[in-house]
Amino acid sequence: MKLLLIFSRSDPWRSALVVASLVLAAAVEGFGFSTLLPLLSHAGNRPASEHSALAQIMEPVLSSIGLHPSTPVLLLVILVALLIKSALLLVANRQVGYTVAQVATDLRLRLLRALLDTRWTYFTSQPVGVLANAFAAEATRASQAYLAGVTMISQLIIVIAYAVIAAMTSSAATGVAILLGIVTVSILGHLVHITRAAGALQTTLQKDAITRLIDVFRGIKLVKVMGREPIVTPILVNETEQLNTALRRQVITKEAVAALQDMALMSYVAISVYVCIVVLGLDLSLVFMLALVFIRMLTSLNKAQRQYQDMAEKESAYWSLLSTVEAAEAEREMITGDTIPHLTRGIVLRDVVFAHDTHRVLDGVSVDIPASKFTVLVGPSGAGKTTIIDLLARLVSPQSGDIYVDDVPLGDLDTTTWRRMIGYVPQETVLFNESIALNVSLGDPAVGRAGIEDALRRCGAWSFIAHLPQGMDSNVGELGGKLSGGERQRIAIARALVRRPLLLILDEPTSMLDSTSEEAIWQMVAGLRGQVTILAVSHQQTPLSLADQAYRLESGHAVLLGPGEMPRAAT
């Protein structure tokens, strides 16, 4: 029930309307059903039984509201009660439907906000599949758990309403029926616990399977080129079969509960009728009435238990999603600084130290990056080149040392504004399965088509885009698969340039290109000198020959290369 309380608190007014509508619907249905006893008495030309408090109450109630307890009037009362009940249930179910949709949406939005506000180091340790599964599958199953819980409550309200009617008809017989219902619920409770365990296992297995699947398909080209399908397939098949086993266990327990409940229902009604006739010696009209009430009451109780079982199966998805959200919220990025940044003189790193755990990547690094100039960082893998990029973007912070932008400490700058002044081209080109225009603008409404075209022209991409059937509205395919490596890289650079940044950062942008494409890209980048401050990381010689200055990073230190160490560009 804790899950229902959590969801109800998130939308108390709608939850209150749902409960009120369900209570009224049950009351109206109970009132309509209660007229059956006077109807049966009237149809048999017999007075209301002296043994029935309900019969003694209903006739005066009907008379007090001006209804003579004749057969047509009583039938009309039953019909009107059913219509009112249906209308109230429509109101309740509509609100439940809205709430279920809102629950899933709220969970997804909370997850998105938590992830977007999380610091960079959190993402480096999180499998993408876990986050994708939480957003897609777990949010849906959590909302379905809420739906099952609300449906369970509605059935329990009906049970209470009919229990009151039955008690007013014959308290002794009602006590027998309630006792039998409690016995059924207790006996089948073990199966509900099995379902909860199977649901928790399903949540875990589904998370693992989706994570594995995403990892495989991100590297599907590697798998196919190297013929590793026979190795990868059994792993995926095994995880899928484990998931199937958990699903089968859920099906078995659900169907077992349903079958046992149906069998118990008929047995308990027969026992109750026997008690009413043989033990209590009730009038047949009362027995008929009680039989109908018991069937309705026990059927609703069975439905309530099945819905509880369904909620128990799916609630693990909510707790799993909640743990993902809370883990992300605990890693929230702490944004400091309110100074509006400028970049007119340059960026300075002084004695910067940064370590991963106990490994010092940077050990007192000092680097000057003049504004509007082209600076290159070179060095072996792991020397700290990408770490300097992360530091400048404030994705990580140094353990000691200082970083200044125009003599202002980087930590004093407004981080959001500073990042918007950066154009970034990563080593691995990230393109979405969308149009070229959308990949350049990233959906920014402030970037018009003229701005997109200008950025594409500046990076030399317009020459091939102009020949595409749909121009810059052409789809690039999954991961940009419809384009060549050089074309993808130029679009990535256009994306970095479209907002006219103050600082352009390139992290090994040509590492996967041929020499001709590589040289063309670097010539284009060098042509931006004077318009933007350029910081590039590379292992290649071409950018060194075009740069204004270069630093070599090695063993945690940075050394400014002299003119003799930088090859000259070919003339």
C-alpha cells in the first residue's frame, strides 16, 4: 500500500475524486441491489421477513421518498441505480486513466531532470541500458502497478458495500461468508509472494537484457565484421530465456490463483446457501438474495486479490526506477559562479593537478591558450589531453591549481553561459538518426536555417550537401551511416560552429579519416583562426604545422614546443 500512498500524494485532488466516486458508486449499487428483497417479497405476495433488518428498512425508505414498493417501481429503482453507478464509475475510471498516464510521465520527467542535472562523472559509470530501461519499461510498469492498486481498492469498496447489505440481511450467514473469504485470501497469499519475487526477478533480468542488447548493437559492425555472432548470440539468448522463465512463473501463479478462486467461490456459495437453509432456516427469498450478494461480494474479493497480485508483480519496477533517480539526484552537479564570461585575452592553467583515484593524470600542468589563436595539445594516450578539455568545460574540477579565463577564475564564471560559448567536436562523431539540419542545430529554435547553412558552408560541408536530394533536410541514418567519415566530421564541426562560439575544442577530430580528408579538415579549422579561440588535441602532424603553438603532455607535465619541434605547413 506504500506505493499507492506515494502516488496519491503526488496528485491528492484527483486521487480524492477517484475514491469519492468509487465509494458513491458502491453505495448506489448497494442501494439498488437492496431493493431486490422488497421486490422478491412483493413478487411472492409475502410481507417482508421479520428476520431481515434490510427488508424492514428498505420499504420505509422507499416510501419516504415517494416510491410505492410495487414491482415496476422497484425495477425502475434498480435500473436507475445501475445507470448512476455506471456514470460514477466512468468518472472514476477516467480520472484513474489520466492519473496512470500522469504517473508514468512524472516518473520519466523526474528521471530526465535528474540525469540532465547530474555531473559528468556519473555518466561515465552508468550503463546506457539501465537508463533506457528505466525510462521506457520501468516507468510503464510502475504506472500499471498504480492502476492495479486503484482497481484493487475499487473492488474492496464493493466488497464492503455488499458485506453491509449481507449483514443487514443475515449477520450470521454474512459472518460465514466473510470467514470463508478470509481463508481463501490467506491460502492464496503464498502465491502472491511468489508473484512478487518473480516480478522483482523480471525487473532485474529485463534491465540486464536491455543493457546487454544496447551494448551489442552499438558495436554491431565490429561483431559482424569479425564474425562474433556465434559468441554474442548465446549470451543474449540465455538472458532472454531467463526472462522468459520469470514471466512463466508469473503466468503460472496468476492462473493458479484465478483457478483456485473460481473453484473456491462456487464451493463457498454452496456452503453459505446450505447454512442459510438448513442451519439458519431462512426464507427462500432471503436465501436467493444472500446467494446473489455473496457471489458479488466474493467475486469482488477475488478480483481485489488478483489486482493486488498484479501490483505486487509490477511494483518492483517503481522501486528500481526510484533507485536510479535517487542515485542520479545524489550526483547532482553543483553549479557555482555568476560572473558573465568573456574570452578576449586567453585561458591560463597554472600548476593544475588532477587525479583519477590514486593515479595523477596532471601533475602541476601550466598551459597558456591565447584568444583567437590555434593551440594544439599532443602527447601519448593517457597523458591528460582530454582531461584538460574536461577541466575547461567544468565537467571535472582539479584537486589543486588554478584555471583563469581573462584573469577570472573559471570557478567564478557562470557555468551555463560559459558552456554555451564552447563549440565541441569529440573524437567519436555523434550524429542522430535525423536530418542534417537537426544534427547541426540540435533543435535549438534560436538557430535558423540561414545560420545552419552558414555553419555548413564555413566548415566546407555545403559542397556535398547541396547535391543531396533533400539538401540539409536529408536524413543521415543511424550514427550517420549514410555519410562518409569526412562528411560526418564536417557536420560535427558545423554543429560546434553554428552558435558562433568563443572557444572551439576539437578532440582528435580526424583520427579515423584518411590523410586527404584529415588535411582538408585541419586546413578548414586553421582558416577559423582569428574568428575563434581554437584548442585541438591530436596525434597527427598536420595540425602542428598549422598551429600557432603546441604543448606536449607527458608524465603529468606540459612542455611548450619550440619552433624547431613544430613542422612547417607545406607551401
